[in-house]
Amino acid sequence: VPAYQGDDGFCLFESNAIAHYLSNEALRGATPQAAAQVLQWVSFADSEIIPPASAWVFPTLGIMQFNKQATEQAKEDVKRTLAVLNHHLNTRTFLVGERISLADISVACSILWLYKQVLEPSFRQPYPNVTRWFVTCVNQPQFKTVLGDVKLCEKMAQFDSKKFAEMQPKKETPPKKEKAGKDAAKPQEKKKKEEKKPAEEEEMDDCDAVLASEPKTKDPFAHLAKSTFVMDEFKRKYSNEDTLKVAIPHFWEHLDTEGYSIWYCEYKFAKELAEPFKSCNLISGKPQQHNCCSFFASYFVKF
């Protein structure tokens, strides 16, 4: 989906292929140069507009979980995309030629929900050429037949956790079984299962005996007071938010110097660090050799 089947049984899927097949020469580009430019903008919509637009808009519609870092990155990507369009449309009414083409249809539909949900006046103000072109397109009779009246966003929509929860599929609860009445037939008594005889213990060999005789190791940190520094909270900041502006200040603000210490190490064999993934494997393997440390330490690598 989307999919198309003609009267002759010819089938297609994917919106760009269907639009290309159903359009005429004027929409596809009357010359080889115009056709190539149309294809250029259709590809631009797929690769440069739809991914950031989806990451930003979908959470506001309740169909995707909100991620602050992804949303902020999407906003920056949308700004760059709008800047490209604004520059191109500075001296043009439409993207290719002097009439609407598949380029305008594809890009306008890709940018539609941005204008409806999040591009409030202050955000779209630096891109007047794009807004002028978009309003021109969506007010064409052919656009209105499909899209209806398009109202531009007045206030940027935000993620609504309640709406997101409502959009999630509800788990079906199994129907309750009716309780049997007093006159219901009693179930037949189950036959007693024969008790299984306990398996005979196998004799330990010399190696197993030595291992069994070793004293169990105790947690070397068990006697220490619980630290006020919550490592998992810091990891969430480091993974989901800006490292320099949020994660590092959080680290220094909450660091418990009584419960944690900071160590700076240099790897001796620099030639082995040519590939970042190899370095990460080498360094992450080190704490795995010290079982207890892996629960109380974080390792940060600088290349």
C-alpha cells in the first residue's frame, strides 16, 4: 500500500511509480532535461523531506513515541530542507518549468503535514518563497479535490502522551470462565502420578571437588554506603540528550566523589586503535574481565 490495478490487470505499488504511470507528459516533464529535474525533486522529497518530517510530526499525531534528541535533529534537518527550497523558488513559481509537475505534487504532499502540524508562523517566517509556493499548490482545484481545504498551522503541535496511549492497540482480555453451579457434575478424580525417584547423585571428579571446595567470593563493595550518584540516570542523559550541554553538566553536578573515582588511562598500543570499532571492542572487553567492576563503572573513549 499504496497499490494500483488497472482495468487491464496491470499492477503497481509505491506512490511515485503509480503517479508516474498515471500522469501525462506535461506532469512528467516534456523534455529530457525537465523529466530529469522532476525525478530530482521526487527523490529529494523521499530522501530529504519525509524522514525528518516523520520524526517530527508523527509523535504529535500520537502514532510514534517522542524522542527529544530525534525531534531536535529533525527540526534542524527541516530547516536545511526549507532553505534549499526557498532559494530555488526565489525566482520561480513552480519547481520545474512554468506549470505544476509531479515535482510540485510530490514535494507539496511530503511537506503537507509539516505545514498542518508544526510549521507555526515564526518557524516558517524565514522561508516566504516556500510558503507562497505551497499555498499556490494546495489551492489548485486538483489539489483541493484530494486534500480539501488546507489550514496552515497557527501553533506548533506537541507530543501528547495520552493521545499516544490511546493510539496503541489494546490487549484483548480473555473472557471469564463461568463458574460451575452446585449441581454441575464433579470432575473425575485425577489419577495420582507415580512419584519419581530422586536421581542418584553423580560422583564428583577431582576437578569438580576442587571447585566446590573453593570459598564463595563476596562483593568487595558490600560494606560501602549506597552512592547518591545514579549511574543509569546519567547514562540516559548521555544517550538521549546533548552531551556537552546536558549530560556532562549533569555528571559534574551529581558526581559522588565518596562513592566514585575517575581514572584516566592511555592505551599502550596505538597502532591497534586505527579502527574505532576495534578500539571499542578492546576497551569494553576490559571491564568484562572484572565482573564486579562492570556493575559500578562506565567507560568513555576519546579518539
